[in-house]
Amino acid sequence: MRGFLVKWFVNILALMAVVNIIPGINADKWQTVVVAALILGLVNAFLRPLIFLFTLPLNILSLGFLTFIINGFLFYSVSKVINGFSVNNFWNAFWGALFFSMISSILSLLINPEGKIELRYYRSASRGKPGYKNVIDVEGKTEK
């Protein structure tokens, strides 16, 4: 339960950032952003996988570009459901969904499934060489 609440808080922060960054996306008060983040999270958890499943051949043919269109459509549709959360047009929703997913992904990288903030440091395999300290290595081993 704590993990869900922390992820929801991350989505709230991401949506507040999007409302402040993208000029065509507005929320009248912070409670609206909280509800919109919850609805957007539920739509992304339940409706988005079904839409991706049905549009998979077109998504493959478009080399994944349809994913951005679907995300923008879902972002725009959430704005039509919630009073006080408005998106002026589809392109604002497109950019809003893109920024929302980027900010939410970056913030979610810092949170483990239990909802705790976790920072990971990786060291290079070449410890004795100068200039190679604290390198992010995808295939490296972690040190604690």
C-alpha cells in the first residue's frame, strides 16, 4: 500500500510539473491535480494495455510512434473527465503526456517497490585507473 501511495505522490509531482511547464494545460487547484493524477494512473494501468494490445500491428508498422499518439489521447481524455483540469488541444496533450511520462519515470527510478527512496551507486571495474570513479555501468555490479 505504501508503494502505491508513493507512486501516486510521484505522479502528482509529475503532473504539477507538467501543468507548470506546458502552457496549454491548466488545473484550477491542487486538489484537481491530485484527482487527475489518480485517474491518469488508473487509466494507464487498466485501459492503456488494452488499447496497446488492439493496436499492436499498427504500432509495429509505425515503429512505436503510435504509442505517443495513444498516450496523448489518454491524457486528453482524462482532461475531459475531470472538471478543473483542462487541456486546450491534442498537441498540448501530446507534449504533456510525453513530459509526464519522462518526469514520472525519472522520479520512479529512485523509488523501490516498497515505496522507499533508494539511490544506487555503481563503480567501474577499473578501480585503479584515474578518471574512472563513480561511472554508471549498466552491466556492472553494485557495491554497498
